Amino acid sequence: MYTIVVRSKRDRDALRAVTDTYYRGWSIRVETLKGVRSLDKAKERLMEIIREDSFTVVLLGREDRSMAKALERFLPPTCSVHVVPRARVRNARPLTIHKELEKGRAKIRLAASWDPVDKAYVLSWHSGARLEGYSYSPAYDNFFIIGTSFKDIMDKLLNKEIGRNTLVLRKMGGEHVIYSGEKICATLHIPDHGCRPRGYVREVDAINVSLDKLLQANNDVLRAFETASRRFLERFRDKVDVVAVPWSGGKDSTSALLLALDVFGPKKVVAVYVDTGVDFPQNREYVENLAKKLSVRLERVEASVRQGLVSEGLPLPTHKNRWCTARKLDALKDKLRELTGSVLVVVGDRDSESEPRSRRPPVREEEGRIVVAPLKQWSSAHVQLYLLSRGVPLNPLYELGFYRLGCYICPALRSWEVYIMACRKEILRVLGSDPIFRTFMKSRGCAGFI
């Protein structure tokens, strides 16, 4: 899935020492520019190296900074150029090279600019104006505020109108930077606990972005990412009998399911939905309806999370005691063991979801089964637009403003999701009378909302 390019053989030797230490099992391809320093020669060499089935990071030293800037405008969206803080790559310590390589990977995923002519965001560094204060880090993600309900609740919280389909950069510590065109229009701080996020606004006019223009502007980017991920999956096409996709109804697992269906066909693919008994009803409906639309085999299995709360007297899950996760995984593994033949598991894991997931290789083995992550290099923004470009609606919970989906008692729900759950009638109408829901909301300091 990955190709790393450095300038010289000695840089390559230093990089291989890093991949052997920090990227075991990743099967990273390491190439060189054969020592060339001319921009034209470097372009020629990169044309020989870059492949459709790979995400490529060109890692250069400070002495090649001017060439790096020129190359960045030349490369496709599945590539990035990153300069390490040393004259040459080989002059940096292995840990430094590792950290800089992670920044190079993040640069591919988080690329974004503003097209002032079409008034649309482009998930690329060289297709428009740079965004004010925009930066990239391995821990960041970006996404679009899509849906009238999402926009309305954001307007209400900020006491300011923001544009339709605008871009958000999710940084660390709950900080979310909201854009209007190329300018920052607001910053939203979402603490892990509590019930109400805090917003800070700037005097910037709202710019509405057409969803059609947004999709059109990113067509080439989406096709490039789709091609890389499909080519990655095609390596396994003739080696497996069954392809299992753990499907939560979230955008990531739904996109992984689409890719799996494209590559392996509906006869080989089975989608596995684990119902905990405390899932949002909207989630179950979305999975069932979309499964029929896609004509995919759907296996629904139950994990005894609700039973644990009601019959066994277990406490609400916490970050330190996530017994619910163990039950969900056990239910999924039991279903996977029922599948016969050679089984490939296709997951929707992405780097920006968490640090542990970013450390996992694109291909790994679990209980004798191969697990692959074709979306590893994608951002939330890529996934959102990809689904819409395929004519697949987003889960309605996203249009209410949820960043991630799970159970309605999940300890990973942030104050933003809890705030939505406390004030949206679409949620309260179906869950407001559930004592488990009420207990959870009280535990998060939101009992007065329901």
C-alpha cells in the first residue's frame, strides 16, 4: 500500500532501518531518485516509481527544499512531498525519520485547499488557495458539515450562521477549526466530558458550498484514492473464498463494504452487523435498508450488552472498564468462525481514528484470518464524499452532527454527541423513555435536558 522515495542510496539505507523497526509487516516499498538533483530528472524518475496501487511519500532533506516545493505541485493526490529537519534524510536519527514519515503520510490524508472560482473545497494541496491557519498532523482529521440538521445545530451553538457543506479541521484536545471559504470563521472546543461544547466566532461571512460542485471538484481525488484502495484489495481476489466486512453502519465500514463488493462481488461478500441492544435505532434501519439496496448478504448477530446492564447488573461501560467492547468482539469472532473456507476480513479502520489504529499495518493476521484495511490512508472527508459520489446516503446520525457512531451508552461519546442526544427530538423521541439512556445521560451531567 505504501511507497517511500528518498534521494539517494544512503538515504534509502537509513530509511530501511526505520521501516524494519517501526513498520514491521507493512511491506513498504523503498525507492530512490537515484541521486538526481535536477527537477526534470526527479520528475522523470518519479513517473517510473509512482503506481496506482500505492500511496507515495517523497522524503527529502532541507538541501532539496526548493525541489520539494516544485514536486508537490506535480504529483497526484495520492502522493506527498515532505522535508525532514536535516540537510539529508540520512542525517536524521531513526526516531526523527519515523516521525517525519508519519507527517508525510498525514499530509496525503489531510490535503485541502479552496477553489475561489467554483467555490468548493478540494482535497489537494495544489488545486486552489491555501486555507488560513491550516496544518497537518498524524493526530488530525478533517470532515464536512453535511446536512441541514448538522448546520442548524452548529448555527445555534455558535450563535452564528456558517456556510453549507463547509470544512472542519479536527485537531487535538477537542479543538475544531471551522472554515468559510479559505478563512477561519469559528473554533469549536469539544471537551471529552460535560454536555455543552464551547464556540469562538470570527467576523467572517458565511459561504455556502454546493454539494454538487464539491463532488465535482473532488472527482479526480476520489477516483485516485478509490483506485489505490481497490488495487490493494485486488491482491487478495483469487486467494479467498469468503470476504467478511464487519459493518457498524458508520461511514468507514460502509465505504469498506462498497470497495469489497466492487472487488470481490456480492457472492463472496458477507456483511456482519453486531447489535448490542443499545444501538441507535437509526443505525439498525440504515444497515437493513442499505443491505437490501446493495443486495449484500447481511448477518445480524447479537452481543449481550443490554443483557449485561439489565439482567446481570453490570455498570455502564467506562474508559477503564469497556466490557461492552469485549462482548461485541466475541460476538463478531463467533460469527467469523462459522464461515467456512479461506476468509478475508475487510475493515474500515483509518489512521485518524486513533493512535493504536494508525500503528496497525494495512495487512495483519488474527486467528488465522487475514485482516485488511483499504481505507487506512483516507480522511473522514474522503469517506463522506466517496459515499455520496457512489449514490449512497450518509447514515442519518451523521446529518444530525455525529462524528463517530456507536452505542448510545458508549464511553467514547464526546460532549458534542451527548449535546446532540440531549437536544434533538429525533433522538429523544425514540430513546427518551429508555431507562438505560436516561441513566447514561444523567451520568454525563445532562439529566435536565430529558
